[in-house]
Amino acid sequence: MISDRLRPNARLLPPILFAVVFATVFCLYFLTLAPGVVGGDAGEHQIAVPLLGIPHTTGYPLYILVGKLWTLLIPFGSMAWRVNLFSALGGALAAGVTSLIVYKLSQEILPAAVWAGAVVAGLALAFGLTFWQWSVIAGVRSFNIFFFALLTLQAITFAQHIKYNRSASADRILNWLAFTVGLSLAHHRTTLFYLPSLVAWIWWYDPALIRQPRRLLRLVLLTLAPLMLYLFIYLRGVNHPPYTHEQITDFESFWFLVGSGDSTGLFFSIDPTYLPARLLFIWRDLLTQISLPGVALAVIGAIILLWRYPAQFLFQALLIVLLLLFTLDFEVVNLDEAPTWYLMPAYFILTVWLGLGVNGIANLAGYAYKFTRRTVSPVEKSPAANSSSRLKSNDNLPSTTTDPTPFVLQLIVLFSFATLLILTLGRPNWQKQLTAAITPLDDWRQLLRGTQAQRFVDS
């Protein structure tokens, strides 16, 4: 039983975990931040944000507007550097929220209070090559993962409130979740792949919602409200901004940009003979995102989650399956490769499982310690000591002493797995970041970020 003296510390632990992970990751990204103008989609965003311009499909109105505000709030550095720093903020926020997700899930599925995996998961996400790349240059992808993480955290919190009969709190969180879905859709279209999971999750925990039209209407309106930000694309486009990827003159041209008209024909056109090569390409990419030890830990975490919380496992696994199908089907220049940047939300889920795997091992270490304490032979006491012991047993005052060993075990687990990820993931990807920073901006580096980048270079 945790003493009353320790309960405030338990309440403070989640914000402490978030702050530690956020600060660590933000410092890492600040040290490896691109110093100025870069190429490809990132270069396009560096131009579009300060000018309130219109980038490529789907226009990203939320990113452009908030990014512009960010450049006004930061009083130093070039505009290109400020937009790069904005991505670092999104990456650090995503890592911090990931740590909270692992901590909350561990409370649900593990009997002991373990937190080491929360920190390790945040660091694993930050060390991933693609996420790291997009957190040190301008772009929408780091904040996209932040929104996926925030939606996941809100869904878990909603379920916890329902479980403990806190209906008012559950309804409040559900309202925020609906609004966040709208914001996320105004930021990046891949949020659509999370909607089946979110709808199924809400229906599973609140089946009466379908029979409450007022609540349903409120949630729909909260989701649709942020989508009004897309009107910025139309109003800005018809007034001839300094930069626009597509000329917007009417609703048809507006919908061509927002509705991804330039992506027509990219789907359902891949020869199945390329699927093995694509799957191999994705596997190799996965190793640069969480490393081979990370994959093993993610498998352990997935097994624990499936065993103790199957609904949450299915909720998260569905997102991975949908994104994988989308990525395998999306046509790129080299048909034996795959646009793995679309798998970034799936990699985020895998880092959550990785953190659960670490916490599962930490929980096992705690059990081993308790077992050893029980099996150690007690030291024979003198009659005087026995008399003293009987006197103490009659004392009704609660003990204020705590065993520091579980905390030390957590630190050992944290240090061990953080070191493992630094050696197998962080250090190699750090070297790749340094190499990319000094590589000339040739056409291939522009193309690295996708076919949209090449169009921008050619223009």
C-alpha cells in the first residue's frame, strides 16, 4: 500500500515524465536542427509558412497558420530556421505524449507501478530516422505524429473515465477528442486512417451514444468546426498569394488541391509481383526506425497488450494494418520501394508497444526482487529483539520508510534499455543526420522527400 506521503509524487509523475522526455528530445533536435534553407517539400514549407502561401496537396491550413504565428513569436533566427524549429517543437511534443500513453496503458495492464518504459518509448520515437529527419526540417509530419499521439491519449483517458464511472469527465474528454480529430484532419489527411479505430473505440465503451442524437450532433459539429480552416486555402488562393503550388481561381481548382486531385491514378495500380520487394523495403526501413532490439521489445509489448487489454491492441493494430495497405498500394517512381513516410503513425504505435515491453520486463524484475526477499532466510533474533519487535507491532502509527530498491530497479531498466537504443538506433541515425546536413542540395536529395519535392525543384 502506498502511503499518503507518497501519493502526491504519484500524481506528479506523469507531468515529470512528459517534461523530461520533451526537454531531452527538444535539446536533441535543437542540436541537429537544419541551420537554414533545405530542399524538397521542406523547402516549399519554408517559403509557404512566412508568406502565408499555399503548399502542395492538401494545403495544410492549420500548419501554415500556426507556423506563421510561430515565426512571429520567435524574435531571432532566419525565417527558414524558425520553421525548422517549429518541426522540432512538434517532434518533442509527440515524444512527450508518447511517454504519457505508455505510462497510462501500463497502469491498466501491469500490476506494479512502472514508468521506465515511458521514457524509453519517447526516446525510441525521437531516435527513429524518418521522424528525426522530419523534426529538424520544415514539414507537417512531426506535428502529424503529435496529433496521432494526442488522439490515442484522449481515447485511453476516455475509456478510463468510463471504466471508473466518471461520466462527466468521460463526456468532456470525448468532446476534446472530437475537436482534436477535426484539428488533425485540418493538418494531415492520414488522420482518416485512424477514424475506424476511434469510432469503434467510442462505440465499444459508450454504446448508448448511438441513441443520443444531441450528443452525436455535438460531436459531429466539434469535428467539423476545425475543417473550416480549409476556407483559408480558398480565400487566400483566389487573392493571388506570393507563393502557391496550384493556381486557385474557383471551387473546382480549390477542390483539386484539397481533395488530392493530383494523386489520381496512384492507387490500385501496383503489380503484385512487386509486393515482396516492397515488404522487404519496409522491413529494412523499420529497422532504421526502432532497431532490431526495438522490434523484439515491441513484440513483447504487443503480446502483453493483447493479453491484458485486447480491445486497445485491436484499436491500435487496425491503424497499422490500414497504413500498411495504403503504403503498399501507393505508387512511387521505383515500384520495388514504398513511401514509408506514410507509415510514421504506425511506427509511433510500435514505439508505444516497445515501451510496454520495457515496462513488462521492469515489472518482471520487480517480481524477482520480491520473490528473493520472501525466500531469504530470516536472521534469528534475540529475546530482547523479539520483545522489541512485539512492541513495534502494537504501534498503530504508519511507517514512513520506503524500500528504495524498486525505484533503483526502474533506473537500472531505464539506463539499460536507453543505452541499448542509443547504441543501436540513436548513434547510427545521428551520423546519418550529420551526413545529410553537409550533403549538397542536388536533385536526388530533393527527390528524397518524395515526388512532390521533385516537382518543386523542377519549378
